[in-house]
Amino acid sequence: FGLYTPDFIYIDKVTGVYIDIELDEPYVYNTGEPTHYQGYDDKRNQFFLNNGWAIIRFSEEQIIRHPESCCKQLAELITYLRGD
């Protein structure tokens, strides 16, 4: 993947759909330092977009509190990108 590694990936080689699935933690575990803020991931996002990937981001809290909703959003993105 070059300079960056996705947290999770979805690849459909038949349709050419590639999705970088990111789970964003709000802080570094041992220091409490914020890890994500506006503009922080711009270069990373642009790298994947330039290489034909879609990106979907979920916060850690979204995954813990609303996993079904996150799965639904991902499924909707896949459906959209595949043209189903």
C-alpha cells in the first residue's frame, strides 16, 4: 500500500471496488494525546483516493455503540460503488 496501511480493507476484484475502512481512536492510549483532528489524515486520504480507493471512517465510539449502523453504512457504500 505504499506509505500507508488501512485498518481494514474491502476488495472486490470483479468490480474493482477497493475500500479503506478506518477506525479512528480519539486518543493515544498511554498519553491521552488526541490522534485525529481536522486535516490530520488529509495526505493519507488523498493517497488512497489517488489510487482509486474509497474511504470510510468510523470513530471507535460509533463501532462500540452502533455496530449495526456502521455495517449498514459500509454495505450502502459497497452497493453504491458496485452500481447495484
